[in-house]
Amino acid sequence: MRDYDIYELEDVTLQSGHTLPKVVLAYKTYGTINAEKTNVIVYPTWFAGLHTDNEWLIGPGKALDPEKYFIIVPNMLGNGLSSSPSNTPPPYHQANFPRVTIHDNVRLQHQLVTEKFGITKIALVVGWSLGAVQTFQWGASYPDMVERIAPFGGTAKTRPHAKVVFEGMIAALQADASWNNGFYTRQPTAGLSAMGRVYAPWGFSQAFYSEKLYQQEGYSNLDDYLVDYWDQVFLTFDANDLITMLNTGITSDISANPMYGGDFELALSKITARALVMPGSTDLFFPPQDNHYEVQHMPCALFHPIESKWGHCAGIGQHEPDSKSIDKKLKNFLLV
């Protein structure tokens, strides 16, 4: 049974100039909105993530407590639930699906929040990885609406090194003989497995591997971990969906829109919301120094790294000490 709702947006003109017909935004809500509509939290999903993957941070007694807050989790375009290559009919199906940006995602989420729910103030926007980029975008695009942002494990702009990794993931997938320029008749499973292998060294830190921390996940040796986890991790996803989300990540930049005209520092300076920026201390995708630079250009930002050997995946909810640390920081932040 479907555990989420659908918001229909009809025809949407994207930043690319393409008009995508009958766009849908899949979302799930947790908790009840109060009479003043002031207890709202928006928690976007991330690359290869669904709303259910965000639920580790939601629950009674946690920072994102549905007994206190009304939490909206919108699914990214391209994740297979919201409009995506895999669920859009011709002529925008499969590889014909147009590129979408972080700005496109947040603009449509804003429509959901304002038009569907009549919300004018958001207590917190929070997100991990590409969800963190969306969090920064919310702060830059709607500074008068957002009171707090808490991006973790992600930056306000994808730097060249991360772009190279994302391109490598796409290249590995497309090397599969069944790729057929994106018009495959069966999923390119060899390419999907190869994508997992490319991601594996970047998702976690050097210390994670050298200290064999994967054994805490039940894998006795490195080969078993790579074969049984990373070679399988993307097999449940549609290949074009994954590429759509990766391309969104490659072009991520909160200033890449008419509002800021590519002036990144200006966009950062306009994030007037109180901000708690939490990079993973060993994140190889989005290293702490990038967030440190961003915080210096934000007027009300705090920089609190997540001290962890789990690299980028310190923010994915798999490692209990990291999860508790993030939750504690968010609890304190929501009191400010």
C-alpha cells in the first residue's frame, strides 16, 4: 500500500526551459499542524533516498518529534516517486526526461507548502547530502519564510571534486552494454553494480576501511562487504532515475538562478535564517572546509562538524552514535 500522498502541479517549466507536463510531487507528513501553522519542519530527501529513508530522524522524543511538529518530507524529482524518468509517459520518459535542478525541486516544494497547506512560516528546513543542498536553497530562495536551516553532510554548491565523482558514477553505469543510450528494455544491472563500487570509497572514510568498521554492520571481510552491500545497493533503482538525481547534484549551486545570477557569496549572505551547518568530519564528497567557507559568508550560521569515521554516511542514520549526535544538536538548535 502507498504510504505517501501526491501533489499534482500540472505543467511545470523547468530552469532548463523544458515544460514537463503533469508533474507530481510525492510527499509524506508526520504529526499535526497547529492552529497558527508555526510548527512546520520541511525535510527533503537525498540522492537515491525515499521519504522512508528519512524516518530514522523522526519520532517521539527525537528532535523531529511528530507530537510537537508537523513534518513534511517531499521526495526529490527523479527518485521514482515524484516525477521521474521511470514514471513519466512519452515523450519525456527514460533518457528524454529533462534535467532538473535543486532550484526546480525547492520551487515546487514551496508550492506544496504554501498552496496545499497554506503555510507562511517554516520553523526548520533540514536535510542530508543532496537534501542539505535543498536546505541551503530554501534559506537562500525564501529568507523571509524560513526561520532555521540545518544542512548536514552537504554543501550549498557542488565543488569540482564531487562533480568528478558523480560523473564517474554515471560513466560506470552507462558502460553497461544494455544501457542503450538510456532506452534500455531491462535495467543495466552490471552498470548499477559498477556504480555502487564507484560510490563505495567515497561514501565512507579511509579510517572506516582501514579499521574494518564495516564489521560492525555484520560483514566479516572487505570482499563480502563490497559484494554483498555495495554491488547490490543500487539494484532496486531505475538507472535513468539515478542519473537524473546525479545530474541535479552535479549542477547544484544555490546562486544558479535569476535571483542571484551566479553570485554564490551573495546568495549565502542572504540566508538570514539561523543556521546549523553540520559536515561530516571525514566526508570526502562534501568536506568540512567547504562548509566552513560557506558559514563565513552567512550572517547567522554555526559550524558544528559531526566527528565520525563514517565519512559522508555519518548522516544516513546507519551508525547510532552519529545519529544520536545529530539528533542532540538539532534538539538544542530548535530551542534557539
